[in-house]
Amino acid sequence: MDYDENKVEEVVLALMYLTLHEEVRAWKGFDFRVLDRLYEKGFIRDPKSKARSVVLTEEGRARSEELFKKHFGHRQGRAR
């Protein structure tokens, strides 16, 4: 299937914010190709380990929170 890799990376990074623990670790249950691209862009540390989670870089953590709010946050004035 043909898809926009940038959009997928954006949503995966946003979802990592949802599973964030210890302020910098997120579950890495996503497609390894996407994780590799996020690593290449400097948003996460090397995902190739036996750990079930990945460490977000400082930039990755900030971008993850920003994208989570963009895609899944409530707009002011909207009913919750």
C-alpha cells in the first residue's frame, strides 16, 4: 500500500506520548521501519535493543507532546 510516511511517523510519535513513562521512555510496539526513520531524524535513541521501550530524545519528547496535542487534544470551547 502506498502511504505518506511522514504522516505515519507524525502519528506514531504522537502516540508515543500517550505511552510515555519515566518522562522519556515509550513503548515501541510500532513498525520497525517507522522507528528506524524516527531514529534517523533524531527523535528517538537507537530502537534496536531487547527492551520493550525506546528512549525519546529531548527534541523527540517535545515534538511527541506537541503532535499528541495537535492530533488528539481538545480545542478550547469544544465539549469534552
